[in-house]
Amino acid sequence: MTKIRGWTQHGQLFSVIPEPPPKYYTLLIPLPSSTNLYKGLEQQMKIISNSLKIISIDQIKNPFLEDAYKTIKKIISKQCSASNPNERLLFHGTSLLGIIGITEDGFDDRFFNAGGAWGYGSYFADNPRKSHGFTALDVTDQTRVMFYSKVLLGKESIQNTTNNALVSAPQGHPSVRGTAFQYAEYIVYRYGQALPYLKIVYKD
């Protein structure tokens, strides 16, 4: 107990600045199965297998990742004709450990694929069958996870042969489109150039 200017204090002093509320960096918001987006993705995923079953599709809301993406979008738009950043919605498969990392921290360039056919980047596909090959089976419930992501491609550098020495897109291009294999691959090399948009949980 302390006396201050005639007042008697009981207990601890408190700060005039309140403690900030708990921070939720990422929210997963279920996408209703009645929406056209859900139905369209369900049809696309059937390319993998007619027996494939969608368990859930969640929209990923992360304000920090969204802010980073918006900044890169402005930069790439400025570099492109008609200010068109060539934004695409593309698929991405990853390991079980990668699922949490991508959801919380996005496509972090510290963990890009170093052994890819077009070097050290983050790889995407317009065909889910390609991305399915990079997913991992969760043996606890027999599910897999694939991300449907917004990707800023800008003026793509079309690469008909592999080049695993790349650590960035060729000068004048924000991305690479690799066409050496059966399915096209889209590669970006900068953090914030891709945004995880939807998390698809499925069984094949």
C-alpha cells in the first residue's frame, strides 16, 4: 500500500496504455458449397480422379500477407503494359509441414523449392493434377491439402527448356512459365508475389 499526494493506493499500478488484444494473424473462413467458386473448383479437382471428394474449402484471411501482396501488385502493375499485373488463380501442392507455413506466412522465399526445374522459386500450376503430385497424404484422416492461390505473373518469361540455376526471373520479367513438361508450371521468385487464397482439403 502506497500513499501518493494524500491518496492511498491499493494493489498494483496499472498502465494508461491498455494491453493489445490477442492477434489472430490468420482466419480460415469456410466457403459455402453452394457458391459458384466452390462448384467450379470441385469440377476442376475431378481432373485428378472422378472419385475425388472435397472435404472442405476455406478462404484464408491474413491481413499481413494481403498487405504484402497488394504492395507487390502495385509494383508489377507499374512495370506492365496497360498496368495489367497478369493476376492468375493457380494451384499449389506442398508437404504436410508446408501447409501451416503457407497458411501463416505465405509463400516464404526462405523455403522456396531449391531443386525445381526452373530454379529457386515457388511453383504453381493451372492444372490441379500437376499440383496433386506435390501434396502429401495425412495418414491420420487420409486427406490431402492443395492451395488455390492468387499469383502475379506480369510479363512471363516462357522457358521451353529447364534451367535449375535460376534464382530470379530473367530481366524484364516478374515470372517464368515452364513448358518443358506435360503440364505448364508458373514460377515466382519474390516474397509477396503469390497469396494463398483458398485451402482445399480433399480425399482422392
